[in-house]
Amino acid sequence: MDERYDVVVIGGGAAGLSGALTLARARRSVLVVDAGDPRNAPAGHVHNYLGREGTPPAELYAIGRGEVESYGGTIRSGRVVSVRREEDGGFRLVLDGGEDVRARRVLLAAGLTDDLPDVPGVAERWGGAVLHCPYCHGWEVRDRAVGILSTGPLGAYAANLWRQWTDDVVLFVHTGGEPTEEELEQLEARGVRIVRGEVAGLEGGADVRLADGELVARDAVVVAPRFVANAELVADLGAVPVPMEMHGAVMGTYLPADPTGRTDVPGVWVAGNAGDLSAQVIVAAAQGLKAGAMINADLIQEDTARAMSGTRSVAA
């Protein structure tokens, strides 16, 4: 027989586990399907998470899984390979092991994929010497030699931002285009060095090799990935990611939803990076909590309507 749940959560990171914990505590039957490859796996620690500052991601998620299970929630390792609508309005989800599960509601918390610049050495150092978020890793490279690898119009913006953590910032123009006159004035005023010419790759810890052979020593390099929402599973249901722009540049794609995480597709909610590209771990957890509470409220409305319908049938 098919397994049936009130809610299936796709993704076992901070957003998914927080949503599942909220639902389990609301006495809902909930299944979390976790592929085990969170976006922040390469990072050594979670930061800006009040009460959990500096916790390794794997440790944080292990704690979260235990909390969900302590309230009766189910965690399953694996992947959801398809989601389709059932005639009763619910959903049938097929897992990579071939089994089917059914759910009245779906919470998508599968995060996003970082599409990194195609520069040799970047992918190998991602999450270590190659960074993108100063609020995640700025403190760890404070007062050190930082390079900004510009691949779009926000290179100067990033250089000014990272200048808050160190006075040794080099902007590698690479393929990002020449900064504007105003940006050049700002960078000069802040003491940011500009290196023109394309970057051939990274060497050593994070040293930058230019196409002309020059090697610029750096301790860390900042890149701007393209953030791609992992939302393909719900696309056939009509939940389609849209582009996100910042200062006129497309940063990636996200799944739009209202402030509670409810998407335009009835019964489908989203929490975490799939719906908010800038959400850090603590924000993703908060979004999971809110989505879980709203899903429970939605189910209560459905349960109440069914109970009223049954009472009226008996009375008739």
C-alpha cells in the first residue's frame, strides 16, 4: 500500500527540517525526503545563527533530524524524482528507490544550485578559499588579501562591500566589464586596486593567474555564482521559477510565493533558497517554520470543511 502523509517535505536542510518540526509538533504526519547534499556542505561552519554560531552544517542538520523524529516525523534518505497531482487534489511523489508516497501538501525546500564561473580552480576551492557572501565568511578573511573576480556588472559593488572586512581588496575586472567613472572614483577612494585582463585560473591557496602570466597573491577570492532554484520537480504542476534581478543584473532564478511560502499552485509551499536566493541558514529555518504553520492552518480548513460536510450528510 502507498504511504500517506499530511505533508511531504522535499529537502532536509534548515528550511525543510524546520518546517517538518513545526508540522510534527502540530501532530501532522510528515515525511522529509533528504538527498543529503546541502548547498552549504563545503562550508566548515554555519554563521549568524543565533545560539548555533560556528556549528558545522552536518552537525546542525543531524540535531534537526533528531528533533523532527522525536515528535514522530519521518526522515528518509533519497530523492524525489517526480511529483504529480492526484484526482483528490493531493499529490503522488515517486522516490528514487521506486516507491510511491502520497501527500495532501508539499513543502519544497530543495534549495538552489550555485552555477560557478567557468574559471579553472574555482570549483575545487568553493566554500574554502573561494567565497561569495561576506556575511557568511567575511569575518574569517578579515584583514587578509581578498580578490573579487568580476563576471558581471556588480564587481565594483562587491569590491566596496568586502572592503568593510579588509583593506587589501583587489578587483579583477576579468569578463565583468570596465567599472563606470563613478565606480572608479569610489574604488580609488576606498583603496581598492583594479587589475584588468582576463583571469586564467586560480593556483595554490587562492592566487590569481592572469592570462598574460602575472600571478597576484590572494588568500581568498570572491565570485558571483548564478543561483538556480532547485524547483524542476514542481514545474509540471505550474510552479515555474522566475529571474531575480539586482541592479539590473540577473542573479539567478527563484520560485515566487507569498510571504507565508504559498506558491501559485494549490497545495505547494516553498521555503529556503528555492524561494529566496539570499536567505542564510537562520532565515531559511524561519521560513520553514512559517510555511509549516501555514500548511497546518490550510489543512485545518480542509479538515473542518470535510467534518462539516459529513455532519450535514448525516443530518440529511
